[in-house]
Amino acid sequence: MNRRDFLQRGGALALGATVGLSAASGQAVPPTGSRRVLRVAHLTDVHVGPANDAPGGMAAALRHAQAQEDRPELFLFGGDCIGDALGTPKAHVLEQWDIWNRVLADELKTPARMCLGNHDILGWNRRDDAELRADPHYGKALALERLGMPARYYSFDQAGWHFVVLDSMEFWHGNNQGYLARLDDEQFAWLDADLAGAAGRPVCVLSHIPILSVAAFLDGDLAGTGTWVVPGAWMHIDARRIKDRFAKHGNVKVCLSGHLHMVDDVTYLGVRYLCNGAVCGGWWKGKWQDFGPTYALLDFYADGTVGRTMVDYRGE
Ligand SMILES: [Zn+2]
């Protein structure tokens, strides 16, 4: 396999095939001969709550990632941290956040950054609940507080890379879900300026909902009408203007997401879009379609490439 084939096939799978690395070992070898500058664990869609031993599963994932011989230096939590807040009474939402905060306090020993998920948003799918709409925690406020986030979208620099964390969810009732996967105009303008400010550095974008995904076509049965129609709650409805803005700046190398509980790897116009499964798999009831509970180990290289290893942390 030559280098070009390798890059086309993409990081971890080809790497494992050529040098015999297992997903569990997670040993990092540069895919391109470049210097590795950062190792990250991306844990998304934990969906913790009191049922199905989700707290134990969340703790197991954190322990597994932190027991890696080649230990990640940063955790990125990709959103949908709790089971659901969109359509759930507040008392039960608070119970879920208490579990999240307790497991993190007990287990997390690695610097971490957080991203909002749709299920972290309080009450957007409880339109008739006037009391909840008047609550200061309504919407994204409670999640921002519990996750200790500086803002619903933000950026930071680490190891020569620039990281952008987006808020995928725009309030919308055109469907029955309460949100649309779209960057509001204020955030889009911020993203444009932020990418301009990161000129010359490789950029990693973290969003909860995929900007581009092939798994989105298979998440549900979309083929019945004879037309592929991917709902705007599954994949960013504004993917076109986002990819155009990425092309204008030319520094975005990789985009990480979750939401679908499925794993894919799409390269489009020089940007690699990685959907990295779910820590909870099928909501703590085994697999979702072909994908069991998992997290991703990501190796960031100085030349702007990334290697990915999906980890079966339960050994199932
Ligand atoms: Zn989600």
C-alpha cells in the first residue's frame, strides 16, 4: 500500500491492517511520517440516566480511555451527555445531570472540553409547558451551567491546532423535534471570523450533529418514497454554506460529530468528516444498527492530518 492509497483509505483502519495494531491497544504511528502533537479521546452521545446501568457504562468508558497505555491528553465530549432534556420534565432532567456531574467528578482525570447536544436542551419539545418556558434554565442555559461551558460555541488552541466547538441546534418547530441542525447567522458570522483568525493553523471542528455524513442516509428508512430525503435534524441543513466557508479559508482539516450513534468517515473537498458513534451504543441497550458502544481515539499530527481508532471499550 503506498502513501496515497493509505490517505485515501483513511487513518486507523489502514494503519491497523498494515502494521497489525488492534483497536484496543490504540498505539499511534504517524500515518504520514509527520510528528504527532496531540492525542484526544472523543466521547459523544453518553446519554447518561438512571436506567440500564448507564452510570456504570459511562464510568467504564472514562476509565478505559484513561487506562490507555498511550493516554489521551484531552477529552472532547460531543454532546447528548444525558438521556433527554428536550421533552422531559425538569425534575427528571436534573436527576440525569446530577448523575453526569457525579460520574465526571468521580472518574475524570483528564482535561476536557464540552459541546452541546440536542438532548441536552431543556424543554424545546415541551411547547405547551408555560412554566418551563419561563424558567431561567429553559433552553441551553441549564446544560451550559452543568457542563461548565464558557459559551454555546467557542474556540481554543492546543498543540499547534485550532479547535472550534459549534452549537448545532437552532430552535425550530417545523418538525416535531424542536430543533434544526443549523448554525444561526450570528454563530455563522463568528465562525467566519474565527477561521480567518486561525489562518496558517490546522483546524478541527467539533459539532454534535454531523455537517456531512454518509451514515445519515441509513439512520432510518429514507428510501420508501424513492427519493433520498435526509431530515435537517439528522445532518446540518446548512452544509452547503459551511463547506463553502471552509473552502474559502482552507484551514479546516477535520470535523468531528456524533448524534447518529453510527460511525463513518467522509472526505469531501479536502475536509475529513468523522462521525464517531456513541458511548451508549443503542441507548445502553446494545448496538444501534451495526454499531456498539464506542469512543474514538484521535491522533493529531503537525502536518494537519488526523488518525482515528474506534475503541470497543466493552469488548463486545
Ligand atoms: Zn443528538
